[in-house]
Amino acid sequence: MYTLYSMQRSGNSYKVRLALARLGIPYKLVEVDILKGESRTPEFLAKNPSGQVPLLEVAPERYLAESNAILWYVAGGSVLAPEDRIVRAEALQWMFFEQHSLEPNIGAAYFWIALIKGGRELQSHAIEDWMENGYRALGVMEKHLARHPYFVGPHFTIADIALYAYTHVAEQCDFDLTRFPAIRAWLDRIQSEPGYVTMDWQPQPLALAQ
Amino acid sequence: MYTLYSMQRSGNSYKVRLALARLGIPYKLVEVDILKGESRTPEFLAKNPSGQVPLLEVAPERYLAESNAILWYVAGGSVLAPEDRIVRAEALQWMFFEQHSLEPNIGAAYFWIALIKGGRELQSHAIEDWMENGYRALGVMEKHLARHPYFVGPHFTIADIALYAYTHVAEQCDFDLTRFPAIRAWLDRIQSEPGYVTMDWQPQPLALAQ
């Protein structure tokens, strides 16, 4: 059984929890509170030198980092992971876009505004850039979703999971989504997917009984 | 034949040129000077709403963006793209690390210090962060390369190409690699790979004759 090192309020960690729930894969959950420095301990850094969650133990002492890489691993072979060469590349395109253009902006705003008390003041010099770049990324997504129900092909895939994680908390960190109707309709569609779980959801403590 | 929209001095564009050269795949090269705003014209934004290079036209009017997604597309089915599920995920882990932890720091420093006249002064407030975060990323890479010849498995893959692009120009933007011997040995190994081309290299203008 997988062990997932995750922080409950981390959007990157939520991606993996959402995929595992959708796929019905049981796992053991270990909460790592990065706000308390728990991802920077020598024990954790020995598992992931980048000092980040999520981290998946895929086999004893074999660890996989980076949320979007973990998505490809856990969803490999399922309907969530397109394997056709061009469709796979298009899914990857959106997932690299997410890590390069969306997460560093909306994710950073979410971290400092929604999670850190006083973060709005501490990061006041950076928030303007995050808002500008975050809105630019949302604009690119809106343009695509105005013509397509999902990011890749006609079905829900891990590309949607990757982009959903921070987009669905954007309003918690001052982004106004009223002028992005296609994004709001897509958020609703994802919440109607079978197996959908919220960010607060935790798996039953199955592992404890095993 | 592919058409690649690329900027000669862009590390992200170089990744694709290096992979195509290694694979011996001919293509038509279109230079897009982002410093002159050529990636922000209405014509270019119609091809790629993110306004970035590289961009690959994989079929008439079908465009693929994001350098690392393009690498998976052009290398798909070749020895450069591992397809085993866990090895593929490990390659993706390093490629997402590259876009999230290396490129935004060394790539930004390279852009402002090596490409933009006066950039060191214009971005003086940000350079310290880029240096600190860039050195942290190099530290993670050094730790891995001290024990492995390449990033994934025993051979050169697109994960190496992705990480090579900005690492090999790090010294042009003030990073000191003397304390990263494993990285320097890896840079040398890549430069000895068959089909290696430098960042300055351009393909013969094959397309013009066709």
C-alpha cells in the first residue's frame, strides 16, 4: 500500500488525494505540516531532498516527489492518464503550464493570504505580481475552457486535477472569478465527477487496521 | 515536417533543438525574438495564448507549447523517453522540478543578467532570491548526480536535456559551479553525447529547399 506524505491544506498534496480517491486506491496518509518545518527535518530531507510535499512512497524506501509526476504514476494505465502520444503531450503541456504559470502565482497567494496569519502584509511587495500573473494564467485557461469541456479531450483527466487544485481556492486569496464563466462551469463539472472529494476530506484510517 | 518557433538564446527553446538534433529529426526553424515582443503579437498569441517559445507545430494548425511537454512528444518512442511506469514518473519528477525550482531562478537570472542590458540593475531586488533558490536547486541536483551518472536510469534521457539547458549557462549569470563537481562532470558527459549541439547551433535550412 502506498504511503502519501501530504499536508491537508496544500493544493499540490490535494491533487494526489483527489486522484487516489477517484481511482479508489487505498493508501496510508502521513500529515506533514510544512508551516511547522516538518518538511525540513533531516528525516524528511532524506526521503525528499527538495523538502516538499506531496511525496509518495511507491515501494519500501522508494520515493516519488512532484505532485504532477505522482499523478502520472498513480493514474498510469487508467482513464485519467491519456497515453496517445499527442494527447499525452497536450496533458503534459497543461500540467507544466500549471507548475510554471498558475501554481507559483495563485499557489503563492493562497499560501501567504489564506494560510499564513499576517501574510498579506509580509508579502505585500509580491502580491501585485502574483495577482497580475495569476490573472494572466486564468485568462489562458478561460480561453481554452470556453471551447472545450476539459483541458484534454472529452473527459476528465489528471490535467484537470492538476489545474483544479489551486484554481478552486483562488477566491480564498482575493482572485475574482466572476469574469471567468467557463472556468466556473468547469469547476462545477469537476465537483460533479464520480469519486470527487473536497480538500478537507481524509481517507478512512484503513492503514491503521492493517 | 515540424515547424519549431524558437529563440536562439532561450534555454527552453534550446532543449527542443538539442533533442531534435540528437534524434536526427529535420525541422523548419522560425526565430521569434521575445526581446522585441515577437511572442506577443496577435498572430503568435493565436498560435500560443501563453505567448511563449518554444512552440512546435506538430501538424497543420496544431500547436504544442511548454518545452518539457514538447520533449515528451518529439522523443516519444525513442531511447530518450523512458516508458516504464516508475521510470517515466521519475523522469517527470525531475522535469517538473526543473520548471518549478531551477528555471524560474537560473532561467530568470540568465534572462536579466546575460540577455538584458542593464538587467542586473533593473532586477536587483529579485536577484538575491534567484541566487538563493537557484543554489538550493543545484544542491539537490548535485546530491543526486554524486550517486548517479544521469537523472534517470543509466542513460541520457530528456530529463537530462531539460535540466542541462539552464544549468549549462549558470556561470554566465553569476552562479559559481566550482563547488558542484558532480554537476560539472555531468555537463561534460552530456557534451560528449552523440548528436550534441551547442546553443548557438542552427539546423541547415533544409526546409527552404522543400
